[in-house]
Amino acid sequence: MKYLVVGLGNIGAEYANTRHNIGFKALDSFAEASNVTFSTLRYGALSETKIKGRSVWLLKPSTYMNLSGKAIAYWLQAEKIPIENLLIILDDISLPFGQIRIRTKGSDGGHNGLKNINEILGHNNYNRLRFGIGHDFTQGGQVNYVLDNWSSEEIKILPEKFKIIHDAIISFVTIGIERTMNIFNTKEKIKQN
């Protein structure tokens, strides 16, 4: 059984530590914890790891955020991975910083990466893990905010958030998306109350 876990982001040093690149950062952290490295292949940086006997491909598209769908469609087809075994990790300004929300489908919510994926795949029925980056910006300041670097306070908290994402990826691969949503979305609700 094969899985594709995609972290959305933009290539290039100028984007490396920006909020929009949380998908790349989360996969870098997961790969490091799994003791695997990325290789530059067609449409992205790719790595493979095993989780309880299952092959898990980690993909950081090199197509830039707004054309992410091309890389995802290519690797789903190349590795013959069913759409239900796809998980996309991305930033979300509608969630408070550090909160995660896992869904099996939904609108693009104004996220250009998801917009392109929906267009290329022809539907929005795929799993996604949204990572809250907050919305501490004035009207018209959204682009600058998502493309700005993390604050020093946020940087201190990110490692513990990456651990939650690691656990969610492992859960998705081993026990499925429905139970993973029940566990991780519930944890987040409890934390808020």
C-alpha cells in the first residue's frame, strides 16, 4: 500500500522560513525524524519512508504554490497512489496559530495552492491537514503576512506543533483518515475550551 504526503510551499531561500511554507517545513521535520532525505526529481523534492510496512512518499512540489496540482497529479499517477491515500499539508489563515484541522474535502478557502490542485484533479475530494498561521494583519495585508517570516515566539513553538503533525501523518497511514480526524480534530477542540 502506498501513500503520498504533500507539503505545500514555495522553493527558494527567500521563502524558506515564511508562514506559507509550513508544508515544506513540516515534511522536512518528518523526514528528519524518519531518517530519510529528499532527492530532486520531476516536479519536486521526493523522499520515501516506511510506516508499519506501508510505503509513504513525501513530496515538496518545485512548481511553486500556485501550480502545486501539476506535481501532485504527476506523482499520484507515476506511483499509482489512490486519491484516498493522499494527504496535503498547508497553511490556513482562518485558524489560530498552531491549530490543525483535518478534512477529507472542502473548498480552497482562497488558498491558491488548493485552487490549482482542485483545477488539475478536477475535484476537491482529497485529504488535507490545515495548519493555522493566524490572521494578524490589516486589511489588504494578507499576501505580505503569509509571505513573511515566522515571529521568534512562533519559531519556539513550531517543533511541538511538528510533533503533532508527525503523529497525524502516522495515524493517517496506519488507521485511516476518519479515525485520524476524530483523534486530532477532537484534541484541538479540547485545547480551545
